Amino acid sequence: MELRIGKLSAKSGEKAMGMVEVPGTSLKIPTTLIVGEKEGKFVQRSNNGK
């Protein structure tokens, strides 16, 4: 399995960190992708930095 957001991607068992560009703006969002070795439930976490 491969997870891709913009130009950032990670395959099963991998972690990838980078900046994801917001189309149509100059904004870039720091992002970390962590893909488990097996398929199953997932967790999404977001933080506004405060």
C-alpha cells in the first residue's frame, strides 16, 4: 500500500516527512505520513501548533 499527499509519499512500513503545497497559494503545510505494515484501522491527527 502507498499513501500519497501531493509530492509526499510513503509505502507500507515507512514514515515520510515533508512540506505539502496548497494549490493556488504560496502556503506549505508541514506533514508526516506514517503507513503501517498491515492494512487496518487508521488514526488521523491534526494540530494547529497552539
